[in-house]
Amino acid sequence: PRTTKAVALAALPTIALYESSAQLINDAGCTAGAAAGAVCWIKIWTQLAERGVIDAKLARKIVHCGSGPLYLLVWRFYSDAALARVVASIVPALNIVKLQKASQDDNELSRAISRSGDPSEVLGGPYVYTWVLLLAALLAFRTPCAIVAVSQMAVGDGLADIIGRRFGRQKWFCNDQKSYAGSLAFVLGATVASMGLLRWLGFPAPLAPLFTISCACALVEVLLTDVDDNVSVPLVGALLALTLR
């Protein structure tokens, strides 16, 4: 409650700068809906994993694949107000605070999104992932760069792990932790997700450039072993998306 109140107080200057109350109400509603949706999305897969319906690792990767795209889907409904991006950024900001708390205690959230169940792991990949969503909202709200970057990070990287674990017998010659099957899933999933989200948000979605970007990001995941995928993949995706016309 204190954290939520602190975020709300920080948002007050932004609220005061809105020119239209209708825009403010609309954007506040979008943020409330996105925040509630994020909680429900994680809760669904957490509960399934807790009850043994699906594997915990699979549940974690499904959350990884879906969280970013679901957040971007809501972007379409925000107003054209200059400060809409700030209100939208409240969603990942709140999740960052939740992750910080989860890292200090063994709870449902930390067990769901950490690899081994160790709460401290929450401040690894999941934490970086959420920061990418925050920066995407603040710096590139409703732009192709943000859309492509998040698609590569969430869907591409997530599917690579899911498919690679099950069908990735043939490993890359330069990285025995990554498979050809996983990389293929990365490229196909990231391309489809990028195209779908770009069209959803009103942008052209050229197949060839997006396929090329996905191939480049998949290679980055394979080759840059010393850099967190949640940093290298969206960064390369965003930079390459600047070439889209």
C-alpha cells in the first residue's frame, strides 16, 4: 500500500498537466486495466504451476512471452495526450516495485518467475525485462522501435527457450546452450508478433525487414553469451527498427 501510494503521489504532477479530464480518465482507466491484467496473467500461470498442471519452467516462459505483448496491446487505447506515456509507464513501474519486494521473500511471485525458486533471481532477467517495458513506454511510446524491441525480447526469446528445451537436440556449433530449433522458433515467433503488434497499433508491417531483424536478434542471442538477453535482444531490435519505413 505504501509503495502504491508513493507511485500515485509521483504521478500527481503529470495528472495536473492534462489538458482534458476526458483524456485523463481514459488513460487512467487504461493503466488500471493493464495493471489488473498483468496481475491476472501472472496469477493464472502461477496457479497452474503451483498445482502441477504445467511445468514451472514452462509457466515462467509463458509469462515471459505474454507480458510484454499484452502490455503493448493496451497502448492502442491511450489518448493522444503528450503525457499518456507517463501514465502508461506506471504499470511497469509498479511491477518493478513488486519484483523488488518479491526478491526479499519466498512467495508465489518469486517462485513463479525465478529459475530455481531463489527469490534473489527475481532481480535478474525478470527485473531487466520489466525495466525494458518501462523505458519503452517512457522513451518510445507507440513507436515501431518499442514494438519491435519488446516483440523480440518477449516472444522471440521466450519461444526460443520453450521450443529449444523440447526439440533442440541439434546445438549451434558456437554455443552448445542454444539450438537451431530454438533459434528458428525465435525468428518465426518474433516476426509474427512484430507484424501483429505493428498493425494493431496502426503501423506498416513489412515482412522482409521484420524477418531480417528477427534473424539478427536471434543471432545476437546465440553469440552474445556474456550479455543478458533481455538487454541485448531488445536493444538490437530497437536500433534495427529505426530502418523501418
